Amino acid sequence: MIKILVIHGPNLNLLGKREPEIYGKVTIGQINKKLKDIAKKKKVALEIFQSNHEGEIVDKIGKAKNKYSALLINPAAYTHTSVAIRDAISATDIPAVEVHLSNIYAREDFRHNSLIASVAKGQISGFGMDSYIYGLDAAINLSA
Ligand code: DQA
């Protein structure tokens, strides 16, 4: 069975309350439920992990080999800063799909650079919760 690892990075646990004018009112619980519903319909297994800590995310990716067929990740602020998460993705042979709720290229300059993009299969940015839905679709196709 295809098994996909979903990783939410820092502050995404605050979705719904956090800058709703940028991220919308959707909560992480609602996103996870939607992803689980889609996965169930498509007969795909999902594991979902959220952390505000870079090292925990690095550890999770480091242990992912042979366990998952694809990685769906919103690295949040670590997108723009984390060589460690970039290297962890690069070190694993699992294809990664990078997603963002907001369009990072339409925001502050420091968000225009993603350290993750060059080691991801592709990036989806700017569609709110739908970024995750499109991303899950891409991750399933990469697993097949
Ligand atoms: C984000 C965009 C990042 O720049 C930001 O730091 C986040 C969320 C997004 O989903 O739009 O925390 O990854």
C-alpha cells in the first residue's frame, strides 16, 4: 500500500488563529481531515506530523526511508532558512512535494527563496488548503 508522510512545519499548528488574512481560517485539523478523507477514498495510507522544531523534522525525514513512498511537506518558515531540512530531503530517496498555503512569491522578499525547492520534485504555492490537496495528488502520482 502506498504510504505518504505529511509534514507541517512551525506555527502551522496555529492555523485558523494565525494571520487569517494571509492563511485563511482553515485549521490544521480541517486540513488533516480533508487529506485523510482523500487518502481513504484513494486507498492510500497517510502519516501526519507537525513540529515547531527543526531537528525533529530532520529526524522524521531521516527515518522515512523504506517507510514511505512520498513526502508532502509544508516546511513553513524553515523553507527559507533550513539547510538541515534541505539536506535531509536530499539524503532520502523519497520524492518530496513542497506546499505553501500562501503564494510565497507575492510576499516579502525573504520568502521568495526556498531552500527546499531544488530538492523537491515540485512546489505548489498560493492555493490555501487546496495547495495540500493538489500536493497530495502529486505525491500519490509520484508513488505509483
Ligand atoms: C508558509 C509560507 C512561509 O513563508 C511561512 O513562514 C509559513 C507558512 C505557507 O504555507 O504559506 O509559516 O509555508
